Amino acid sequence: MDININQFRQAFHISHPELLQEIEKYGKAMTFLPGETIINYGNYIKVVPLILSGSVKVIKEDEEGKEVFLYYLKPGETCAMSLTCCSTYQPSQIKAVAEDATELIAIPVEKHEQWMNHYREWKELVGRTYANRFDELLQTIENIAFKNMDERLVEYLQTKFHNLNTSLLNITHQEIANELGTSREVISRLLKQLERKGMIILGRNKVMLKKENSLI
């Protein structure tokens, strides 16, 4: 599968002609279906994933083996945890799963290391990645410290509907609870409240946005 370099340029705002040539030469175009694992726990990361389209969910296991949601990757982004693991030659501590049909360009780790020293635009891309993840971490801490679970649930649904560009989520109450770090019972109760308010419609393993409301 050939790399669409114009799509890459638009997504990542990289214009340096030599860097674009290197990306086209050494990058590998890959596609993943919804639910497919892109990076798994314990794997040594050999490539840096650059997201062209779709949505990727990054999660981590806690000490009890329960998966905890970390962040989403959208078009024009790469994974900060992947960059950290490949730079320190450590096995992956995260799992990245395609939430939607996803296209990406896989860049070999050795090229990432070379480009950090040779191309300012690549170094800026890496810097933006860490800065964005840090901002999201601060936002997560603020949400946990200062926001009620009902507010966090609404923001979570907003993000999901927006990232997947859909009005229907195929997701269980338990999956939502896992990502928000609470119990299924709490999520079920709060979803019922949103349904009574006319904001969503619940089905079996489904959450549908009511088109007339302003949830997103």
C-alpha cells in the first residue's frame, strides 16, 4: 500500500521536502479495522505510528490487571508513550486499539532517532506530541479532582461522538466504566439520567445521540 504523502502533509503540517521524501521512502502505510490491536503490552516498539485517519484508543493495565483509558489519538497525531518506549528501548506499557477504521504510517524507530537530529519539523512534531499529552494529563487530573462523574460522563460521550464522527456508539456500560475508572452500576444510573433528560437513547450495548439535542 503506497503512502499518500499529500494526506500526510495536510495532517501533520510538515513541508520540508527532504523529510517528506524520507517519510515516503522509509514509512509503511498500514490500515486497521475497528477493534484491532496496533500496539500490545510487552512488545518492543519498532515503529512510530503516525495517524492519518480514524481514531485510536490508548490504554494501560493497572496492578490488578484492569485496563485504564489514557487518551485518544486522532489524525495528525502520534503516540507519546510509543515515543518514550522506543527512545528508552523499553517494552510497551500500553495497548493501542483502533476505535474506528484507521490508516497510519509506521516510521522505523532508527529513522525517528536520526530525524530528531536532522529535521526541525520532526523535532517539533515530537515536542507537540509530548506537550499535548501533558495538557491532557492536567485536564484528566482536573476532571478527577473537581468534576462530578456525571460531568465527566458527558464530556466522555462528547469526545467519543466527535472522534468517531457518529451518533451511535456500540459500547457496553462496563467499557465506559472501565475508561472512566468507576463501576458499571454508576455509569448505568447516570446514562439512564441522560436518557430521561432526552439527551441520549440507550439500547443493548448501544448509546445513541438524540439529533435534536446539543450534547455535542
